[in-house]
Amino acid sequence: MDSTQLFNRHAYFIREHIGFLKLKDTFDVLDAETKEHLGYATEENPAWLNWTRLLLQKHRMPTTVVVRRLSDNAAVLRLKRGWRFLRSRVEVLDEHNELLGYFESKILTLGGGFHVYNAHGARIADIKGNWIGWDFRFLDAAGQELGLVTKKWAGAGRELFTTADNYLISLSDRGTAQPATAALLLAAGLAIDTLYKETRSQATGTLTQDFTYTPA
């Protein structure tokens, strides 16, 4: 399977690996309609950084999430976040380590959220939604829906949902029309949970949040 085939799916099921005091997050990536196991996404950081995150706030530290194809373990996407201060920026690199685009969190807004940009700096989507219902939408500049991320789905793979942090990334025909755009949207769906979600400090037990989302 080449990268283009991986990015032409309309629905991806993301299944979390469960573990106590995990030093890194790992998720399986499946085709939600056929249940085919396509690959997995995992944090790949130096050992010192993984251990440091037990003491410091994880959501403010740099991290790299790599999406690997199951068939040959090849990296097809990399999500890289640097140190976070006021605004968080996440770069998305393709299988050749070339920039596909990037995400930037909103600041100085009541609701927050993040923007999706292509490699040329053109904004191609906004991410909007809310944590309570765990529903997020990808909207283009005209407000048309490109896809969604949800934990509520009645499709053929609904039995895949468990009590773990599992969810669905669903893309419209417009969202999958361009492989690069589809790859960015898949990365954005993963970023909601792996890079922008609420996090609990393992050292203090306090709940923190990178930002909130504007209800759609």
C-alpha cells in the first residue's frame, strides 16, 4: 500500500493503546468501513524527553507524533510540535520529510480552536467543536464541511468503540479530493487528541487544557 492509498479513505477509526503511566501515546489507525488495519500513530521522542514529561506539563513540551504504515512500518506522516508558549504550532511532514502544512492554535479568542494551513501558508480549514460532546468539524474558508471527528457513530464499525479513547475521523468527498489535503485533515484529527487535548499532569494530578473550542 502506498501513501496515496492510505489517504484516500473516507473514514478512519483511531484506537488507543491502553497502559498505566504511559510515557508515550500510541494509536492504531483503521479503515472504519472495512476494519482494515492501516497503520499506527505513536509519539517518538528522545528517552530524556519522555521521562521529563513525568515531572513537567506535557502539553507545553515539544513532541513528535509519527504515523507509520502497517505493511512496512514506513513513516508516512510526522506531526512536530515545539515548546508551547502563547500559541502552539504543529508542523506536518510527509513521507519524504517535506512540509505538507501546519496547524496554529488561536489565541485571544473566547472559544479558541486551530487553523490548518498548507505548505504555502494558505489557510485551508478551521477546526471547530467542543469537548463536552467530543464532536469537531473541519470547515473550509467558505464554511463548507470537509470532515469531522467524533465519538458518536452508527456505522458498520460501531462495535470498535470501547471505553478507551477511541474516535472516528470522517472526511467528505471534498476532504479526500486532494491526497495532501486528506493527509493534513487526518493529521488534524490526530492532533486534536494527541497534541491539543486536555492533559493531566502525572506529577501533580491537576487538569490542564491547551485551549478550548468554539461550539459549532
